[in-house]
Amino acid sequence: MHSLTIWALTLIMGAAMHQSKLGDFNPKTQQDISHRINEAKLAKLDTLGFFLEPTHHKTIYDVYDDYRESPYTPIFVSADLAYHTMHLMVDYTVRILEIEQLLPKLERLTAGMLEKSERAWKKASGEAKKAARAEYVYFAVAARLLELDAELPADIDKVVAKELSKIEAHAGIAECSFLPGVKEDYSQYVPRGHYTRSDDFRRYFKAMMWFGRLPLHVPAEKRDPLLPMQAALLISLHLEEDADLSWLWEEIYEPTAFFFGAAEDITPGLLLMEAEDFLGQAISPALLNDKTRLRELAAYLCENVKPKILSEFAAFYPGEEPVAAPVSLRFMPQRFVPDSYIFTELVGDRTGTYTGGSDFEPFTWGMTQLGPMRVFPRGLDVMATLGWMQALQIIMDEGDAEYENYTEQFEKMIKWYAALPDAEKESSIYYRWFELFMAYKAAGG
């Protein structure tokens, strides 16, 4: 993969051609630039202020190093070079952490939970048997994604094979075959970024996506199935009762929380703590057979746990309140990251229907069963929330603000970020990126 040189000059048209903040600089008079910039490229400089030039270099550092050798070519070191360098440093640190520390621990944790779920499935009866079967399949899929040796009973193996086939086919949104009421977007299991570097990275990526995406829902309505929550309780009990497995879980969760943020979902430990607080007693597998108490617990959790980010399929209907993010347990929980929250609040039923003209479809526009809506967020939404008026102006100029509730929601996001306490902004490396952007802006960037 080769880099591009971005030639950018601030020029004004007319008699003062090629004169600006650069004084009398005229690129056509510079010895090692004149042969690189033809008339077509000069025209782009005049009209756009920049043009892109292919190079033989493979990194941005090689590009800068090449031009550093020239006594004639002026170089503008832009902020993206510093941000890119920091990104590479964080990415490299995470890669080493994942492959040397987290993957071996994830393999041991998955194997241990699979063994526990198999024993529970063989011993249980009634409702607990159904929950144990769901837990068994859940960890068996993860074990296969990690390519661990695991002999499965034929009926369990059949269900696992169904899930694996959807994952490998990147099948899009489909019903989960062993958890009623759960839909998953199987297209999300395509390794990307540094996870394409090796088979070990790919194994780690797929298993962590499985643990971090598949929701074990707490039923919000009486018609919603209990099985996902029953499985979540059983998983939490099995993790808590084994000190070694609990330690492994913490050893995976805590470093990833440091980099990417704290849990947005219910964690296994939090689920048991909330259940014990509500029920006033220690939780045991016997609770799985008490549907009345489970429904009461579910209502309590839905009232007291409020995720902000909608990270799964959800249907919404005209005249109803915006869809709330479902309360769920994920074994390796989704993390709260600020840009995901901003994106959640600036699309779909949050921003309402399109109010612009019928002769133009902006980037964010999409047709739904409820009419044209803002179905895609833009990266500019984040930068505008952080206070870049240029970003907001582009959004407005290109029609991406022409939705009935966009202005209200955008103002909500500005107030939300401005009110965040310093402790939260300092809670993860991910949040610190936003503070770096704000520092750059404060410095006149």
C-alpha cells in the first residue's frame, strides 16, 4: 500500500496569483517543485487549495523524510501526523497485549466455562436445563471460534454448526438459533484492521465479537422470553463460583476497559449484585425455575439500568417514543464510547423524518418503512459536537441536518459532552482521544 502526498497551498485568484500567507512564493519558480506541478495541478490548487499526488512510499514518514532532504520544498507538518503516530503507538500496544496476554487467557476462560456449562446441562432439569443448554451452546460456539478442541454431543453440535455457518457466511441480521427473541448481525464477524494479520488475531477477534455482541436480553415486556436472562444468570453464577475463572475474566476486562472504556452492558458481577439487592438473598440456580420472581427482577433491572448506546437491531413504530437500548448481559460487555453514543442519538427515530426537498438525497438519507430518515451518521457529527463550526456548516450545507429533530438532538449532544465530569473524560485511552481533539481546537486548530 503506497502513500499519497497532499499538496496544499493557500492561494487567491486574480492579480495576486500564487500570493497568500506564503508571501511571494510561486511554486512554478521552485527548482524541485516546478517539474512536479503541471498546469492541471496548478488549476486544482487554485480552485480547491490542494491536490493528491501518488508516491512510491509506503508510510507517511517516508514522504516527509523524502521532502526533508530538499532545500527548496516547503513542508507543512499537519496535526494528523502526530495523531497518526499516537494511533500507531496505541494500536501496537493493543496488538502485543492481545496476542501475548489476552488470547491465552481467553482460551483458558472459554474452556473453563464450557466445561462448567456442560456439567450443568447434564445435571439440570426443568427451566434450569433449558438455561444450561443455552449456556452450553454459547460457550461451545466461542470454543469453536477459538479453534479449541471440544467434543460436543450431536444435538449441541448441530446448533453450534448453525451459528458458525452464519458467522462464516457473514449472513447479516438473522435470528439466533438458540436464544429466542435475539437477532444478531452476523456480518460483523469479518476481521478487520490488525485482526487480519494472523490466524491468532482472527481467532481472538471472532471470539471477542461473539462475547461482546450477542445479547442475553433482560425481558422488557411480559411477552418477551425469559431464556436469555436465565442463561445470563447461570453464566454469572458459574463465573462467580470459580475464583480462577473470575480472575481470568477480570484480567481480560480491566485492560480492555483501560483502553476502550467501561462496560455499557450489565456484567456478570453486576447482574448478581443487582439480583441479590432486589431479592434480598443470595442467588442460586433454583431462581431459574421461579418465573414470577424472574419477571419481577427483570422489571427492576429495566427500570434501574439504562444503557445509552443502541448496538443491535431494534424496530420502531410511528407515534411511539424513541427506542430504548435493551438491557442485556454480554459476557465481554459492550463499552461505552462517546462517538457511538453521539451516532446513536443522531440517527433514526431520534432525529425523525427528512424535511428537505425531494430532488436531493444527502449522504445520511435513507428510505425506511416510516419514510425517509437519517439512517447514517457522519464523522462530522462528532467533530461538530466537539465544537468545530466548520463541521456543522458542512453538515448543514450538504442537507444532513434537514431532519425534524436533528437540531434538538444535536444541542442535546453538545450539552451532554460539555457536562461530562473530568473523571469520566480521563477514564480510558479512548476518551483521551477526544480530549486531544479538544486541546488541538483550543490551540487554534
